[in-house]
Amino acid sequence: QPAINSTECSGTALLLPEICEFDMEDGRKNTLQRHGFGEMVFPPEVWGRVSVHLVPMEFLRLCRCTGNLLVQQEKQDIWRRFCLAEGYARVVHGSPIGVGFCAAELPAEGSSQPPLDSVHLPQPLLARRREQWWAGPEVDWQRCFEVNGRASASRASGAFLFARVRVRDEELRVPARVDEGDDSHDSVQHEWLIEHGWRHPAALKRAVQRMLMPSQVPVRFRELVAGRPGLPIQRARFFAGSGPASAMAEWPIGRTPSGAWFWPMPPHSERLGAASQDGEAGAWQSQRGLLPGPHPWSRCCGWLVELVVEQRPFSPFCTSLVGVSDEAGSAAAALAAGTPQRRWVHVGHEKTAESITLRELCDELRQQLPQLGFDGEFEVLPESLRRAGTTVEPLNLGWLLHADLRWTQGERLTLSEVVITSGSACAEGHREPRRVVLFSRDALRGPRELVAGSSGNGTKLNATAAASLKVGLSVAGWQVGHAPGAPATHEAPTTQPTSIDDGAACGEVDSSRPAALTRSTDEEAAMDDIVPHARRLLLASSGVRQFEFHPSRTGVLLAGRKDGVISILDHEADTQTHVLEVDSYPILGLSWLNTQPQWAVVGASQSGTTCMVRYDEGKPGCMEHVRLEPFPHLSSLSVSCTDDFFMTSGFCVDCGLYDVVTGRRVSTFRGLHQNFINILRFANRSPHLFATASFDHTCKLWDLREPITASRPVRNFGTETLNVMCCFSPDDRHILCSGVDSALQQFALPYGAGETVGTRVPLPALNSDTNYRRSLYLADGSLIATAATNESHLRLYSAEAPHRHRGFIECKGMLMRRRQYAGLPTEEYVQSLRCHPMDPRLIGALLSTSGPHPESFIAMMRLGL
């Protein structure tokens, strides 16, 4: 278009007067249009082109010169895209936090009753009422970019720390100066908190408000634990590196008749909610001392739960509501006319969370039933996990929510009205039925976010970009994998589109590579087809026995060495940043915390020494640690996705359950298997599901929401050989069991699933009883990576049955080139394997050698180059 082409984009200036005065020769309208009160502005499609071709600083200069040529909302949309591109914000996909959380109605004038749930109102009145609710100020995306830009420019000097805060459906990176909110001089406790990144909530409030539109309405922050809301925060967490969002912002939905602010989630009172964050002292100071771990003030008081009313088909074991009584079906009929009702409740807000019993929870839920649409008197009981529509058996109302039922903050309870007989299923003509409300527990968390641009869907490299990337990797010490006999070249290759299975594209590759990944994904690669990749050894990882990638920091991994030392490695720079001696025995157990990015749990093998460790990315060198009760002969450990618990296994038939908050071992589950438990793993999205892989040829699934009994696992999967390890798929729908030699099976996980045999991965067999196999899912769940101890390569298979072979990566020779003792007999093998939890193209393999002078190094492998 002549109007656009006549615009001179020199980086800092556009000849806008020429555009304003330009008239099309064919008589069409000028490029400028009139909006609102006669302002002359560009149409959105023109500004969309401008924002694509200008970098943020150029766009900032343009806006300052010509602010009247762009509608304010369009300008904010462009700045929002810049913030997302630079990592200053990120969109939360599938966020459970939204309008549905504003479920409280302001109490009527003079009413002493608690707020009623708004869904009782007629739909037209409800819609008008929601329109009157105040949604809070909008994000000023230009200010967000400017504040974060200045902080990033000063990041090397350590002048800023950062927090992650959820604001509606986006997570913002919130910078604050290192001295902002520093109250370390007040007491020794405050000094400890500041050293560990915990600052007064007022510091977070000021930092967030700098990135919001001006407003006189207060803001309050509550904990965000793995994507679910918790109680109002005691302190705000800041650190120099990245991490998950730890807090969410909320605003009042209006005022009560007395003029006080009314909040959508409990505590609704301004006195109980906002005052504790704006005051000079928190409740934790007077109630208890600080704990030397990731949760300094324990669990505080009460549990926050979300109540959801659901109408569903009743269990065939229960009497139908139809024909029992008109009153019994009234709640279900009311629910059928509208959307599911929900309400947030703070159970036991005056008691410590650890002391609340199941009876107290049921009593609190019974008081909420009228507000949720249930008519009449009901008994509230927990629903069985194994048989829908029935109560838990045996049932003890004196159970503690935390110690016995392993409760977590922010759980969703689904309530349904049923008619059952006492104790068990209902048989016609026997036992008089009774009406109860059953609640089922749901603590499911959202899926893990992948690294931007790493997902295979639609991500392809052109020939020039692929060649440039290969050159850059070669300079950084990476070796680019190519076909046997083909020259390793850095020239621009002839390209063909390719992909690794469904949705795991590896870009465009040169024609010298094997065709394993260039054919249709329905075809199977030959067993000797090489996967296009680049690889390199981490020289800083010498002597490593086990390692784990960080769940939220892409370049960080935790390594445990054979001499009992742990270290933090920057695998992108191949440097060691922190080190700590834990024990003299090899470190076998390693697990990062998911919500506390500076903390991890580690364990040594024979001695069972177990401790929580913390590193500060802003202070390279040593690490601090907190020793816990040991678990002798430890073989593995795993942390739940909410960081409430971690578990240990060893060369025994027992498992230990630890409370991450207090650091104490709270339970020991005896005799879960008939032979040693080599590995246990928590699920990725559920804090209660865990699996154990044993040498007794079984892999079992367990649920912490019910009493753990050795004879009653949730699922029992029989395998062909002893089990070396197991792992969950990223969506927790499948579990992968690795055994000896070619034994690799995948099982479906839903409760009551009929599949018991599983599907086999067609691996070539070496017929060796010592060929111990490790297998994992890649981050997007589309591929399975597998390797064994008698092999020097790893193979990739599709996760979807029939598990087609996608190629292999040969590691033989990577360590031999480093050997100082040439001619000595030695073998190279893959001792351990890890897939990056955020990057589906990145795999780490622990390569080891046998012989008089064994070595071990981590090899990083990037797929699809």
C-alpha cells in the first residue's frame, strides 16, 4: 500500500506528517480514520504492522512523539505482546482462577447472616449484580515493560529481586530493589526472613501497584500453591532468578452497608484480610517461632476449600432419588436449572491446620449446605475413592485432616446428594435408606508450562536459521549428530520438513541425515536410524551419580556425586555455581521443590542421610541445609507437586512419608511389596498419587487420601521382570514401567480402568539379566526416551501405542576421547537418564565407564537440529 510503503522506518522515526497529508490517487479514504471525539488515529491493522517491525524501544519513542495517533487500548495490547515476548509476563493457560471465584454476595443492610452465594439470584439479577462488582484495576503494560526493562538492565549488579504474581489470567514478573521492604533491623527473625527472600507484603503491594493503572481500591495478596489459591500471605517471596507464581492479587467486589471493603474469597472481612498484610506485625510472630526450612511459619490456621455442587448420575449401588421423596430431589432439580454452584470456605480459621479433624470439616460443610441449594437436614460424609456414591469404609470422624487424610490447601470438594443404606450398597427390600451429602476430593493441579518456542507444534527452522544455530552450537561445544559417513558441515543444508512424532517437531534438517524423522509419523524408523540432534559433555559434571533438572529454571540442574557432594550446575554455561558436602556415600535421591525454586531434598544411599538444601542464585558458593530423619539404605525420593510431602524408598519393602513444612517423618508404610522398592514417584499433577516400582515384578499405584494398606493398592500392575523404575506421563494418564533388558510397558491410570496388561514398547533384546533399563517421557508427553546399562545409546519411541520407533542417539566414544589411560579395557554405558521437565527437546544422560579408572559425565542432547 502506498501509504504504508511511503513510511520511512529508520529505527527511531516514522515520517508521519507525510502519511497524514497523503491522499490516494484512486479517491479512497485517507489512511487515518476518525474515532471518538474526532481524534485522528491509525486503524489497528496499520499499527499491527508497525509493532511487528519495531523493537520495544523504537515503539516507545514513537508513542511519545505521536501519542494521539493510537487508541489507548490498542497501545496497551501492543505493550502486552512485548511483555510476553520478553518474559516479563506469561499467560496462564487453563487457569482455574477467574470470575467464578467471585462467589460471594454482599450482605443485606442490617443482616447478621454471612454472605450468601450469588448464584441463588435469578439469572438477570445475577448478571446485573456481577456487572456492579468491581474487577480491580487493569495492568499498565507500558509501565510493566519499562519497570522490568530497567530491572533487567541492572540485573548484573544485583540491584533488583523479583517476584511472580498472578493477576487474573496472567503472571507478572514484579521487580523490587534489594533494599525495598527490608525490615531486617527489627529483629533476628526479620533478619533471617530477609536473608531468605521473604519480605513484608507491603513491599509486594508497592511493587505491583507500580505496574497497574491508578486506583484508590485496596489490593490483597494470597498464596498461590501450584496454581491453586491459599490463605492470605504472611510474607512475599522475592529472589534473583525465575520461578513459579507464589501469590495472586485480589480486589474487593464492593462495600458492605457499613462502608467496609468486602472481598470475594475468605476471609471476607477487611479487618481479617487486609490488616494483616498492611500492619507492622504478622500473626506468626506471636503464635510460634520460625522453622528453618522452605515454610518458616508452618501452615498457619485452617484450610481453604472450594465447594462445588454437581448433579451427576447416581451409583447403581444406591437408591435413586426418584420416587423416594419430593423433598429429596429438590436440590438436584434446582441444580439442573442453572450452572454448578461454588463457594470458597475457610475451615477452622481459629485453629491450627494440623489439629482440625474430619468431624469439624463435616460440621462446617453442613452449615454451608443451605447457601449451596440443599433443602433440609443432611449428614455430610466423605465419598469413597473406589466406589462412587458410597461412603469411606472404615470411617473415623476423628481422623486429622493433615496427618491421616493428607489434606492440602485449595482442594476442591464436589458435593452431591445421594440416598444410601448404612455402611454399604443398597439392596431392594433391605435396610432403610438415608439421605446424605457426599463430598469427593479433587486436588488436581494444572499442567506444567513448557519453554516458549520449544513445543514442536508448528515450530520449524528454515535452512538459514538451522545452519546458524548449528554453527552457534558448535562454537559452544556441541556436536551435531549426522548420518554415518556423512560429512559434518555447517553450510546451509538442503531442507525437508520433519517432525519427531505427533507435535514434537525438530525443525528442518539437511538431506544428509537419515530419513527416520522425515517420513510420515505413521511409519516406523529403522533400528539404526539416527535422530537429528546435537550433544555435548558437561565437563563440570565429573563424578556425578545422579542428577535432576530444575522444574522452573531452564538452565539449572542439581547433581549428586559419588563422594556424597551435591552441586548446582549451569548446564548452559557448563559451570558449577554452588557446592555442599552432604555425606560420604553416593547421592542417589534428588528432588527439587516445585513451588520453592531455591529448595531441594537430597538423600545418600547406605547411610540414608536426608536433608533439605537451599541455594541462592545471587550468592554463588556454598549452600545451606537442614538435616532430617534418615531413611537407611535409601534408593530414591520424590516430592509432591504442591510441596506438602516427600517420600523415600530404599532397599527394603517400606516407604517413608515426610512433611516438607515441619521436616518430620510422619508415617512409614510397611510391607508395600514383597521385594525391594527401587523407585517411587509422585504424580505430576496430583499431590496424593504416587507409584512404587519393585523387584517383585509389580508396580503399584497408591493414593494418600485414603489409609495406605499393603494389601489394597489403587492399582497393581504385573510386569515381566523386576522393575528398575517407573514414571508418570506429564498429564498423569499413563505410567511407564522399566525393567530388565527389553521389558518396557505402559499402563493406563484412571480408576477402574480395565487395562491390566498394558502395552509393550518393541525394544530389541540383548538377553542380558544385568541390562537395567531407565525410561522417561519427554516434557510434552509425545515421546519416550529409553536407555539401558549394557548399551551406549538411547532410543526414542512414540508414547502412543503401538509405540513406533523414532530413532536412536549413539553415545559411544564421547567419554573415550577423555580417557587418560589408553589401551585399558573399558566399556561405556548409560547409567541414568533424565528428560527436561519444560523443554521437550532436551535430554540428559549420565554416561559412565567401567574398568580400573571409572568416569562419569552428564551428556546433554538437544533433539531436532
